Amino acid sequence: MNLDRCQRLVEHMRAQNLDAVALVPGPNLVYITGLSFHLSERPIVALFTADGRPAIILPKLEAVRVVDKRIELFSYSDEAGPGSAFRNAVDAMDLRGARIGAESLRMRLMELQLLDQHAPGSELVSAGEALVDLRLRKDGNELDHMRSAAAITDEALRTTMEHVEAEMSEREIASLLKIELLRAGAHGMAFSPIVLTGPHSALPHNTPSDRRIRAGDPFIVDFGASVEGYAADLTRTFFVEEPSSEWSRIYEVVRAANAAGQAAVRRGVTAEAVDRAARDIIEEAGYGEYFIHRTGHGLGLETHEPPYVIAGNRQRLEPGMVFTVEPGIYLPGQGGVRIEDDILVTADGPEVLTSFPRDLTAIRL
């Protein structure tokens, strides 16, 4: 367990008048304890009280993985079920009638009902603010992992593009990306690679299909490595053979928007100012209605986390924050262009973690 992170959680809990925070398997639990479990039909809930006591409720088959003696264990068998373990944990930690913060984006109805049942009189509220601020600024160790993930992602894209051939399908190219990520040293994928060609590239989060690349296609690749759980997220747009004059113009507008967003990053500016810098370029070029998503999102143990680079977010940027800048233009039924980079805020300005070239590239098949 990371004592510094645990103490910072306690401080945030006290500021929000929380008696405890309940975490389920996922990034927040990993961040504080180093424990990685997957969500299943067997509930796992870690409890942290405002006086600094940690405990975890989990199935017996997982208990052997908790070697830190500072974490009190409440385990249950498959036959007995989790009820008595939840009840014993609540009693031991004096959580009846407590104000308990929960993960609003991750905790399921099953865990909430167990806490509600076995902690009578308790008030279950969102622990969002405490958890968001906890992970917002990355430390040196985290940044080392993120720089490694970005470098691996750059390398994997370079080697993948060397092997793209005529008539390859989106799925085949996505499979190549997975292989090259692992060969380059990734511990895993930050998310399943997105490879979209032709009209499919107008759908930013579409899934790869059996569609085969064709001359004139815009060709979007969006993927990233994971290193020690920390994500990279890179998007580049290529063209199959020579793009039309309109696609060449659209590409240069998006590239300029990406550069403007990066240039706007500095300590003390708001997240929405970065969004506005990129969006202005696209709007001035006449494509504003075709930029259909925010300019970026935070990166870390999750591929989408705060800070969100979007209009209305007045969060001021601070050193240690990492997020994407990924403007795009999408013409319905025709195709799209997106260029995405990972940006670290430093005291001296932006550090761009991803370095794959942004020049317009035509793939010769």
C-alpha cells in the first residue's frame, strides 16, 4: 500500500466530510494499494476510513494476494457468500450510520446494495472529487511509465505501417498493431485498437471491420500501449495512395489545430482554453460543425480520465497533468481525419510524449 497516497485520500475524505471511502477493483484501488483484481460475480470492496484504517472484503481465493499486513482482511467462501464478510467489516470499522463515498462511475448495484444492507443508516454518496484530485497530477514514477508507453506506441505504429499491404482489412491491421505493441515491449493494450478506413473513419469510435483499404481512403489508426497499467493514446490519419485536394486541405487544418492546441498548453491556463485554441482553427476553416467531440481527455491509469479538454472546464493546468490533444474533422458518409498526441504539463510548458510524424502520409500499395 502506498502510504502517501493513502494519507492524501484521508485528507480529501475529511475535506468532503466523509467517514469512509469504498473502492471496487479498478484504477483507484490499484493507485492506492497496488492491488489489481477484476470485477466479477464475487464482490470485492476496499474500505478506507477517515482515521486511516484500510480493509478489504474479498473471496477467500483472492485473499492470498493481499500480503500487506496493514490491510485488514474480511474474506468469504463461495458457499457462504459475501454477506457476513460485509457485516463483519462494517462492524469492525464502525460504519453503521456513516457517510460513505463510493465510485460513481465504477461501483455496481451489487456492491451498493451490500453496503446499504450491512451498514444500516449509512449515507452512500459520490467520492468523485476526492478521487479525481488524488490522481490528477502524476509523480515521477508514473511519468516514467507514461513516457515508456508513448515511445512503445510510436515504435509499434512505425513497424505496423511497414507491413500494411493492399487489400488488408481493418481487422487485419488492428491485429498487426497488437502484435507490434507487444514486440515493442508493451505490458498490454491501453484499449482495443481502432482502425477505420474510408467512410468508416467518419465514426470516431467505430470498431474495426472486414472492410479492406482502397485507393483514396482516409485511414485512421487510434491505439496505445500500457506500461505498468499506465496508458498512451496515439492517433494518426494516413491516406491510401494520393488524397484528393479537399482531403489534403482537411488534413492540414487538423494538423494546424493539433499544433495550436499543443502550443496553448502551459501552467495556469484553463483546460477549456486549450480546447478553444484547437477549435478556433477548425471553425475558421469552415469545418466547425464536423468537429464533433472534445479536444482531449486526461491519461493515466485510465485512457479517459480528468482533466477533460472541453469548453466549460475551467480547471487550471498544473505540472504533472497529462492529457490528449486530438482535434478531428468528420464528414458523414465520406471519412474523417484525427491527429492525437499525449501532452504533459510542465513548469516550462508542454512536453509532447508522442513523437510519430504528423506530416501528411500517402501509403503506396
